[in-house]
Amino acid sequence: MQEEEILIHTLVKLGEWGYGFDRLQLQRCVQDYVRRMDRPNPFHNGMPGPDWCLIFETRWSKEISRHVAQNLPKSRAPQDPKK
């Protein structure tokens, strides 16, 4: 649960910065995390499947949600400090 909370915090922060994750990126992120922690990999073929993603999203539905990507209006884009 604690590891999932860290992942959720990271996903929320990335969303605030304007970078969203799709399911494949989420699966690869979890796969990489398990590998780097040198833990036994509980996933078939070493990567969480689509069912895992759906259950994860349901479990954390109050903290994360899926959105369709939209272009950022120029007025909301970060300003270049050199200009």
C-alpha cells in the first residue's frame, strides 16, 4: 500500500506539471520499479496486465482519473524568462 501511495503521489505531481501517464506507461513504470527494487516479480511476463491497471485505477479513483489529452492554451503555457 505504501508503494502504491508513492506511485499515486508521483502520478498526481506529473499531472499537475501537465504530463499524463497512459496505461502502458504505468505498466512499464511499475515493471521498472519492481526490477530496480530487486524484488520477486509477481506479474505474468514481468509486467502488470490491463486487469491490474483497471483494479489499480479503481482502488485509487479518488486520487487519480483518466482524461483525454488537450493542447495547453498559449495563455496558460509557461513563460520564457529570457523574453
